[in-house]
Amino acid sequence: MANLKEKLDLVPANPGCYLFKDQNGKILYVGKANILRNRVRSYFHKSRPYHPRLNALVRKIADIEWIVTDSEVEALILENNLIKEYKPKYNVNLRDDKSYPYIRITNEDFPQVFVTRKIERDGSEYFGPYTEVKNVRYVLKTLRQIFPIRSCKYQLTPQVIAQKKVDLCLDYYIKKCKGPCQGLQSKEDYARLIDQVRKFLKGKTEELVQELRSQMVELAERMEFEEAALVRDRLQALERYRNSQKIVQSDFKGRDVFAIALEDKEACVVVFKIREGKIIGKQHFYLKQVGWKNESEIMEEFLNQYYFTNQDIPQEIFLPLNLESEQTINEWLTQDSKRKVQIVVPQKGDKHKLVQMAVKNARYLLDELQLQKMKKEQTVHFSVVALHCDLNLPKPPLVIECFDISNIQGTDAVASMVCFENGKPKKSEYRHFKINTKQTPDDFAMMREVVRRRYERLLKEKKRLPDLIVVDGGKGQLSSALTVLTQLGLEEQPIIGLAKRLEEVFVPFEKESILLPRNSSALKLLQQIRDEAHRFAVSYHRKRRKKRTLTSQLDQIQGIGPKRRQKLLTVFGSVKNIASCSKEELMSKAHLPEKVAEQIVRYFKTNPL
């Protein structure tokens, strides 16, 4: 650690990349910064936000390396290269990104166009990735209907063509290929076809339609009617493809619309590709190892990875939130695409609605993923698993019991205990407690009473104890409950306190509270349990207060003692029914003396309910 502290003092105040390594020299995390010194040292500040995954990373750091660059744009590009090369454990990664298919245009005299899952740095062009195989198959099928490009996999070098080593195939005879393998199509003519394929894959269909129409007219004027008819058929296929796309914008700017949904250690990013005002594709990516990062940081890392391998960069990128390195990414993409690229965060209108549509899709897909995971695991709800990890509990808290106290200045004091099993309420195990030992504003004493009553009984009846106890409150309530558990011999029982003001989680024997991420499903589960306990306690408290208030009215009437009060309530059911009775009814049904019955009628006439 001493060596690490010395290195932290040496980190320069320049832009660049930093690499965290473990004791074996393995790279744990790669990051970039405009000021390396500030960013790297921030990981080791005691005041940094708590997160279990961030703490785990910092504990493992045994060495730090850094690479200084001339600008933040260079740092961004270097970071992408380093992440691709080393695939660090704690960096955001696309889930199973190697399995996503691309459409590849090979780098040769007569390029091939086909689907691949492997990217080779040989000058080939790649379009995608496509997250659904059926979509990429549909695009490729449509592409082959429109463009007569070769489907064979031969290496068509000048020598192979000159020596006619490849025979003409069926595609040539059914007008699906022009026969470049036999020298029947020039390299320049085939290159024009491939250029049209690029426009198609980039969504520039309007430009392509105009080009094909001009070509058809030109062929017709030269009386090459058969060739003109083939171009007409290609044009019709292209129009069918265009008509299948949804129009969402009235202008013709190229746009990518991104949205993110984040929960626990997973995130889902949705991308709508809009070209010439139409959605030409929707992609979604599941991200793993998102760790302690917020939505803005994850989106930034995703954009870097996405456009690092994607050559189709639009004019505008719509996002639901602002990025810290927004200007840097703008500069990088502008340099890469050789035209101005701008990140936009729409605030209103149709553009904002488009982003919100993407956000809803992202949320739906992430929920679907978590549901599938839950079904696969079959037993433990994902929020319970998250709570297990975030609080470092000995086992997943399948059974959680939560206590809450309700009173007004110590009067009508009650407590509630709610039980959640596998992340869901188990109402058959809910319990009410009427506080007996203390009727003063002392929540700590009340908490000690109800915790003792609950777990003395469970121990006596030899019933299962919960996997986690939650008390509504801070250190005081937690300490009170912990004292009772220790007296009962339950020192190892997991217990926490949840303070409502800042949603702080207090654990035994720790001075500082834990602040779980706001988007954590673990925190959402704790809030749900705490709120349910509060609701249950308040409803019972109101019921008791109302009963006491109504009953006390009978005590104000001369001639009504405890026995007559009980008899009246038994006969008539409520104070409201008693108040509506006549003197004769009170005398005949409750057998009251005439004088007492008159007192009751007179009282409720002057003190109506």
C-alpha cells in the first residue's frame, strides 16, 4: 500500500488513460480522464460514494499505470483500444458481444457481402451489429433482391478471372449476378454496385431510388429494355422495403436515438437508427459489469464502444441525458466521420417523444431479462440476490421481517411487523403489537419490547428465524433491537436499520451508514418493506385511537361506568348506534334506568358525533 501511495503522488495532471492492476499484474479496470491526477486519486478518497463493487475494485488495486496523451480525444480512442485488448473485469462490457452478427463487405476487387460474427482488421467494412438474427437475414435477403452482387466465396483475382478458373453459376443465368468471375462485369461497374449497397445499408434509400430511376430511364433511352426492366424490378423491391419502415421525422437527417435502463449490475441500451426520417432498425444491448457507475457514465462508455466498431456514424445522436465528455465524443466522431456530428438531449416535442419511446423499450427489455433470470434461477428473486450482495449478508435474505413503531406523543403506541418472503409480502405472517411497558415518547424502549416479544415467542415455539431483520430508524433503533437479540443469544442474527431521511442503511458495529445506489433493486426492496410496515402500523394506530376516542365519550356521561359502557357497546355495536337511539330503545334493549337513558340522549343531542 505504501508503494501505491507513492504512485498516487506521481500521477500527472495531464489527459490520458489509467490502468488499475491486481497483485498478479492483471488489469482490473481501464479509464480515461482529462486530468489524470484528479480522477485516479478520487478512487481512494474516504468521502467517495459507497458501492460494494467499487469497494471490491479498490481493495484489489495493487498497482497503477498511466499513459499520457495530447488530448482527451486521444485518451478516449486509447481507452477503447485498451478495453478491447484486455477486456478488464470491472469495465462496462456488452453482454456476449462476440455473438452479434454484422454484414461485412470484404476488401477485394469484387467484394463479397455476407453475414459474419467475427471482425477482422483487414480493411473490410462492417455494418451492424444486429441484435436479432432474423433482422439481419431479412436485410441481406432484400439486399440480394435489389443488387446483382455475387454470392460465391471465391477469391476473384485478375489471374483467376483471366484463366477462367471459376464457372458461371445459376445466379448468372437468373440475372442475380453479372458474372465477374468470367470477366463479364468490369471492376468499375461492380464497384458502383457495392457503393449502392453501402448506401442501402446506411439507410440512404431516397438517394438510391433517384439513382436507380435515372439508370432505368437511361437504359430505356438506349433501348436496352431488358436491362431497364431488371432495374425496374430492383426499384420496386427497394420501394417495398422503404414502405415497410416507420416514418418518425419530417427532415432527412441521419440520427441514432439511444436510451438506457439500469438496475443493479445490469443495464440495457436501446438504439433506434433513423435515416431519411425513417426507423431503419432497432437494436438492443445488454451490458454487464456496470458496477458503481450511473446512467450517464455507462452511456458514455457504451457510445465509445459502439462507435469504435460501427462505421455508420449519423449527423445527430439523441440521448436522454447529458454526458460529462459530450464535447470530446463530438470531436472524436466528427474527426472519424469527416463531417460534423452533434450529441443532442431533446427536451420537448417529437424528438423528446422519440427518446422516451426508446426509454420505454429499454425498460421493458431489461425487465424481461431479469424475469428470465428469475425463472432460470427458479428460487431467489433478483432483488433478494442484490440485497445479499450489497449488504454482504451470509446468505440470501429469503425471509425478511421489518418493525415499525406508531404513536402520537407516546399515546396509543403500537408496533407492526411485516414479513416478506422471496421479495414478496407474506401477509399471513404480519403481526400487530400493542405497546404495554411504555406509554411515553420513547421509540427505543418500544422497539426493545416488540423485538423481545417477537423473538422470545419464535424461540419458545422453535420456529424459523428470519434471514434479515429490518428496523425502521437509525442507529438508536438498531442499537435497541441489537441489545435484545444479544440478550436472547441471537448475536449472529443479521439485522439492519433503515433511516428514512436519506435512505441510509445502518449495520451493527459500523460507525458510518451505507448509501445504496438509488437505482438499486436492493434499496427498492428495503423501501417497499419499510413502507409496508409503516402502513400496517399506522392503520392499527388509527383504529385504536378512534376506538379510544369514541369509547371515551361514553365515559363523559353521568351514570355510565365500565360495566354499562361494555353492555351498551355489546348491545348496539358502536357509539354511533347508541347516539341514534331514543330513550325508550335504550331502556328496553339495554335495560337502563330512565334517568340514565335520558342522560345519554341529552348528551348526544348537545355533543353530536
